[in-house]
Amino acid sequence: MELMEPDSIAIIPAAATQYRNRDSAWPFRQDSDFHYLCGFAEPEAVLALIPGRKHGEFLLFCRERDAERELWDGTRAGPEGACARFGADDAFPIGDIDDILPGLIEGRRRLYYALGRQPEFDTRVMGWINKIRAKVRAGAHPPGEFLDLDHLLHELRLIKSSEELRVMQRAASISAAAHARIMQSCKPGMPEYALEAELLHEFMRNGARSPAYTSIVGGGANGCVLHYIENSALLRDGDLVLVDAGCEYEHYASDITRTFPVNGRFSREQRALYEVVLEAQLAAIRTVKPGHHWNQPHDATVKLITAGLRDLGLLDGEVNELIETEAYRPFYMHRAGHWLGMDVHDVGDYKLGDEWRVLEPGMVLTVEPGIYVAPDNHTVAKKWRGIGIRIEDDVVVTRKGHQVLSAEAPKLPDDIEKLMRQRA
């Protein structure tokens, strides 16, 4: 509210219930912006922020208590609980919003709202505005300016507080333990989804009730498919398995990728490519520090992966020229990371004024280079084909440099092989 323009109001709707099929709903997950501001965990709710309002600046509209519905669906906070438990200055039944909220908007010169996020709610907002406009001749004053709420709110979300970082560390630690667990349980002949099940068990038994995104468990050539989520093939002796998975803990995401041999031993070619990716990732992490810009980790990965591919004979030419012509892209086609927070691909601009954003303490990003040699890539020797490798960690920018939140997940090849020798 301190950042909002004078004489303004912000309106933020809760997430809507999503249905899996017919009347069977998915587990409710609150909208990240809504949760960030107030922590209220129910659907059918609207948050209004009205700086300077004498009778309260933080208002919630929510469902009323209903003994019959609570018997079926669980306890509701109700307007009284919204004030007592979530700190609202005032709260009203959601059924009264059409009667109350237009009166709160009227007289405010500016309206902050994320237009386009929820089209059905957009229609309601415009209906309230038109209702006020229809009374202009009677002295009503509709907002004359719509402002994008995301600009302010997402800048706040980009810089994590110490409390947020503690939650993110817990999420990363749970996920790191899950990756170590599947390394120890992996055996040739297992289906990919059996490893996924081990991940989910480790997440949930530690209080993380869901993954932050659909887990990727790709054995062999499936590891070359960047967003492979079928997870149904059998893991074969001699192949690698690429696992990209992280839990969501108290509404914050983790995002870790590890690649390891199904039988517990890297082949010569697998280890050679793995060490190129690992060297690139470690170099990129070293560039994460205040004052460096967003693209520096990616640039570091491109340089080292291109040089590594050239040295192993998968590319031919001078490194700088290969980089300039993007000869590496058939093997490394994605960027080296993204913001991480309440969303796995979190909010925040990557450029400001057409310049790469400068890193600041409290920002959290992933660093995830990879090499993927497609099984039908006939420009390279057969021994390289079908090998997919990605290594990903969660990194927070600190005042003096960086901290790797996911460091507990093994990634040195010798450490991976040692851990896998301890399989049950």
C-alpha cells in the first residue's frame, strides 16, 4: 500500500476451484499473489486494499460459516475468522460483494487490478465500474485510471525476505532428500513412475503435500525430451535417468534436476558429457552475485558447454565462432535458469529498459545447464546418441555472493556412484 498511488484501491481475487472431472475438484491451491498478501487459503474470496480509508485499509470478502457445507468440505474461516486469524481490518460475506465493493471503488481515482488473469472476474470488475459510471450525473466518481497491479506486486515477490528463504530452504532440503532416495532405490527394469512414486512419498512424509510441478523422470532417450512427463517407460541397464522434480512446501517451490546411471555406474561417454555439464553449472553458479546481471550465468554455460562439445568431437571449429553461430543449440537449446519462488517459474522481469537485470540480494534463481544428444542425431558418433543430462540447483543471491539451497542433493559423479552402491 505504501507503493500505491494516492487515492487508489487494489482488488485481488482468490483462485477459483478447478475441476478434474464432473464434480471432482483438484486440491485447492490459492493464487500466489493473493496468498502472498494475506495467506487466506479459501476460494470464493476477494481482497481489497484501500490506503488511507478511515474504517480499515485491508478488507476481505469471503464465504460465510455454513455448518452443512463445512460437514462436507471442511471448516471455513468466515468473516470473523478473516479478521481474527488473518488480520483483516474488516470482512464481509462474499455474497454481499456486489452491494459493497462498488461503493468502495467509487470516489477512488485509480484502480490497481491484474486485468486478463481471470476473465470471468474481469467482467464483474467492469460491471462495477459501469455501475458507477451510470451514476456520474448524480455525482458519482468512477476511477479514471487503471493501473497494473503486477508491476508493484511482482517486484515485491522477486526479493525474498529471510522468512521466505527459510521456507524455500526447507523445500529444497526435502527435495534434495528425495533425489538422494531415488538414487538409492533405482534399479534396471523399474518403470520410471516407480521413481516418481518414491519422490512423492519423500515429499509428503516431510509435510510437502504436492510437487511444485509435474515431475520429469526420463530414462535413456526420454531424458532428451525437455518436458517429458509420461514417466511410463522401463529403466534400462546402461542408460542414464534424468529426474527434474521438486516439492512445494508452504506455498513455495523447489526445483532440482539430477541425472544418474540406472545401474549405478557412469559409462565413459556418459561421464565425459556429465562432467562438461557439471563444470558449466559450477562456473555459472560462481557468477551469481550482487552486481552481476541475469544473463551472466547463461553466458558462462554456453561458453563451457560449447568448448566441451568441441573437445569431445561433437562440434568442430573455433569456440567463439561456434558460439556466434549458435552451433551448440542442437545440444543445448534452453536458457540456464529462471526465477524461483511461490511459482516454480516465478514472477519478475528479466530485463529492465532492454538491459539484463542486475542481481540483488534476496533474488532466487535456478541454474540448470544441460546437454541433450538426440537419438536421431547422425552428425555425431553413435556412442553419444540418446544421452540427456541436466543438472539444476536453486540459488539465492546473498549480500556477499550466493547460497545453493539444494546443495544436499548429490551431483559429483563419484558421490552419486558411492551413494548408489549403498542401494537396498
